[in-house]
Amino acid sequence: MTVTRDSITDFVRTLEDDISRVAICGTSYSDIGGVARVIEQQAIELRNGGYDIDIFTLEGTRKPPEDVSLHALGHFETSPYKEVDKLLTLASPSALNFVRSANRFDLIITHRFPFSTLGHMAKVIHNVPYVYWSHPSGSSDELFEGLAHAWARVQHHLETQNYAVRKADYLCAVSEESGEYIEAKTGREAVVVPNTITESRFGDVADEKKINEQFGLTPHDTIVLHVGRISPRKNIHRLIEAFQAATEGEAECKLLLVGEESMPEYSDRVRELADDDVVLTGFVDDKTLAGIYNRSNVYATCSLSEGWGLPLSEASYFDLEIVAFESIPAVNSLDGAYPVVNEDYDEFREKLCEKVNRD
């Protein structure tokens, strides 16, 4: 039977009594990326619970929460596909220094490789309890080609089945589906701790007039929103196709794609598909993002694999109706969310058409 905890603080308090200083580790702590948002939420909640928190990351460009220390280890840059360089990070002086000084902490929480391996090394050397926080719900290597395809396969193995993951003191997952997945890969029981949003991010909301002016919208436009990197993993091209089919003949309907364009070749493909009713906003700050959520009518995603789906939780916070495939755990747990049979694009288009026309 899967064990579920209501929050990260609830989980930590079920562990040893003498935990006071916690390291939370992930590959990136920046303004983009779902894992960075989870780390931020965990840091704030544990800080509010009375713990001393340090965040360790390879790249740290986002301001950390108040009273939380941020340490950016950096990484090698030796290949055109920087993800591969994470393998070399294990041998970097900053990574080795992290392991050497890990006995400062009473608990290490790691998100993704290479911190899974570094956490395991700290456990072996210093006997510091190590938590591996699992995010993946399936491999997405089929969405990539060439070196990216090979790395996706390697990274999926490193984050589900390798020795460091299997030997963690505790395995945690963000949903029951992700918990079952990592349990099948490791043979270990996982503790489910659902993701929650950081409400303080959305305390300042850009007004509707400003959002309309900034992104070329009219007050009468119905807005379908997607938030996330413009990448094959998010299946953006299929979302555009579904939107265009669902809104054919609708003059006042726009699809807003909010997220960084980090893969030029895929961005070119997306822009070729996009017509005047598809708006790529690029990265936006929290105030603007809150304004976009507040301005939008429907949230839609064709992503086939998410550990949880944090933007869906954010959309629900702003009372948006949501259309997404049932393989995304969040869609099965949120009010106003409508799960669609996985890869049934006809049903997806019909459901999206229904929501757009009703609004």
C-alpha cells in the first residue's frame, strides 16, 4: 500500500527527530522549469516549519526564498548538448566539495541526476540520510533524435533504475502514478508527497488591459493557455494542431504558449505550424504569468508524460478549466480538469472545442 504524506514538512517530521538542517538539490534553480518550482515550494515550506535550508544546484539564476542559502556548483560545457555534461559534473571540484562537506546536513533531498549520485556518495561517506525525489513517469526518448535521443534514454535510466536511486534511504514521488512507476523500476516502496503551488508567486497580478496590449489580444478573445518550455517533451506541435482544428472558423480565439524556446530546431517547427491565432510569449515574469492565467479561459496540454503537472495546479488555482491527457497525474486530481484518453487526439480536440465554444 502506497504511503502518502500531505506535505514535505509532514514527510520530514516522520523521519528522525534530530533533523534541523536540510539540503535540497536539483540541476537548475531558475525562472523556468517545473523541478525548480518544486524545490522553491519545498524550501519555503520547510523554512516555515523551522528548518534551516540550503539549495544546491548546477545553475542558480533565480533569487532564493528569504533566509534560504543558494549554492550554484556550475557544470562543464564540453558538448553541443549541455545535458550530457551532467555526467562530467560528478568529477568537478565543486561537486566533490559538496560531498566532502555534506556532513553539515541532517538530511539531503535530491531531484534528478547528478545530485542523486552525489546524495548517495554523501550517504556512503558521512552516513547522511538521503532522499531521492522522483519526477519521471515514463521515458520520452522517442520524442528526440540523435544525441538528444541517446541522452534521454541514459538520463531516464539514471533517474529510475541506477544504483544511487535504488539505494536511497527514502524514495518520494509527486503522485501515485509516479510512485507506482518508480516502485516498478526499483522494487522499493515510495512515499507520495503531492506537489503544491507557491501561492506567494502570484500575489501580484498584471491587469487584463496590460496583458491584452502586451500580447496583441482583444477583450473579446477566448484564450487557451499552455505553460512550459517549447520542447518535443511537451508535444507542442500536436497541441497547435488540436487547437487549430477545434477553433476552425472562430475569429476570436487565441492559443498562448508561455515558455522559453530552448531548442531552436523544434521552435522553428512550432513557428511554421503556428498561425496568427498562436502567440509565443517566451519567458515571462511571475506578475505577467499571473496576469496571463487570470486572463485565460482554458488550460490545455498535449504532454504525454509528467511527474505531476505543476502548471495544471497553477491553472486550477486561477479557476481555469483544464484539458489534458489522463497520463498526467494532476488532471485526475484537480477540480475543473477533464482527462482525455492518452493520445486520443480526436477526443482531445472535441473536448477543447466544447470548452472554447462554451466560453
